[in-house]
Amino acid sequence: MSLLGRLLVAGAGAAAARYLLREVRTAPVGPDLERTNFRGRTVTLAAGPALAAGAAGAGAFGAGSVPAGAATLVAGLASGAVGLYDDVVGARPEQRTAKGFAGHLAALRQGRVTAGLVKVVGVGAAGLGAAALLAADPTVRGHRHRRGQGPLRGAVDVLLGAGVVAGTANLVNLLDLRPGRAAKSGLLFGAPLLGGVHGGIAAGAVGAAAGLLPADLDEQVMIGDSGANALGAVLGVGLAARTGPVGRAAALAVLAGLTAASEKVSFTQVIGRTPGLRELDELGRRTD
């Protein structure tokens, strides 16, 4: 895809996300999506489904093939849907006690299925479906190599792809603790993925995130789990589409390491103590 094509896809993603934000915000369900953020301001979670649909739709349109476009839709829309479920149901008092993956597993051992666990399983399934679609795509890197390998190695490659999609979705969601942080992370993650046959996937996600970033920074909206998971999942498809088994394994190792670190270390504290990251994190955010 040409540079002009990627710019058009990014613009479509931004326009779609902003339009959908207005539609969801003014819909009958709009008041039910209002929340109080960490500073006590009233914000709306309408940006979450708007970002999910905008990123998935524009990314699918910009994909270099039909299977890759279908993978983008599956990953983005499904991850956004289960993220929205967690945003709504997970806010209930009985759900708030389970924190992190370990907390969700502990609740399951007690016979309780948390909204967070539904989200984890849903994002994993979305990643698996997307990776299976990519495995049949001749435009995806490593496809020729996969054609000659046995079913076991093919299955491992699909699992690696699923891990990349789900891991990226989870990582972006882990960063969604301050206004604009997850959207900025999406822009940074997406920038290196804009080239190549499937660069339009990342362009759609980047455009949708950029379109909602001003409202996010101004604390008018919150993208929540719905938007963060979907943004990461679409970018994960873009990453999986341009990597073979070795690249996917390396990416998954990094994602798994960061996820494990998040259970022990506060990313917010690390960002606050690191020059450069701190200023980038605060850039454009309201201070009053």
C-alpha cells in the first residue's frame, strides 16, 4: 500500500472513531457508560466501542488481503466486545475484589467466573481465530515455509500468532491507567508497523487512536478495556502478519515478560521515574 493509501486509511479510522463516539454517547445507553476517573471527573466509556469499531473497520479495509482483513475484524471487534463486558460488569462491587490474572484464577477456584476472566478467555479466542485466518493467507510472511511443515509445527505457529495478538491487546490494556496513555502507546507501537503489504492494518488502528486522543487527554472520555484491548489486538494482527515463527516467538517472549513484570511492578511508577517517558506520558494532558 502506498503512503497516500495508508494516510487515507488512517484518516478513515479517525473519522469513523469520532463519528461512532458521538453516536454511542448520545444513544440511550450513553448515560450507563459514564464513569468517574482517577481525578474524580465524569468521563464516558463510549470511546471504547468507538475505538474498537473504528480501528477494526479501518484496519480491515487497509489490510493487504481478505484473510488478513477478516483476521483484523475478528481480533478487534471480539476483543472490544469482551472488553466492554468487563468495563460494564467488572465495575460491579462483587467483581472488584479480583485483581490481575492471579486474582481471576483465585475467584475461579472459589466457583466464581469474573468479568475479567471472561475478557481474558475472549481475547485469547479472538487471537486464536485471527491467527488461524492469517495461517491460510499467502501474503503473510512465512506462509511458504508453513506450507511445507507438518501439522504440529503449523499449530505451533498459529498458537504463537494468537499469543502475539492477545499479548499485545493485554499490554495496551495494562497501560490504560492515565488519560491518553494507552492511545499514545498505540501510536508508538503502530508506527513501525505502517510499512509493508499489511501496513494498512496498523494505519487504521493508529488513525482511530489519534482521532480520539484529544478527547482522552482532555478527560472527556475513557477508552477503557474495550478500546485498549481492541487497539492492541488490531496492532497485534499487524505484527503477526509481518513476522514468521521466530519473529512471533521473540515478540511473544517480550510481551510475556512485560505482562509478568506488571504483576510485580507499577508501570505508572516506572514511567513517572523515567525522564523522557514521564514527559511523553504527560504531553497534552490537562493539568487543572
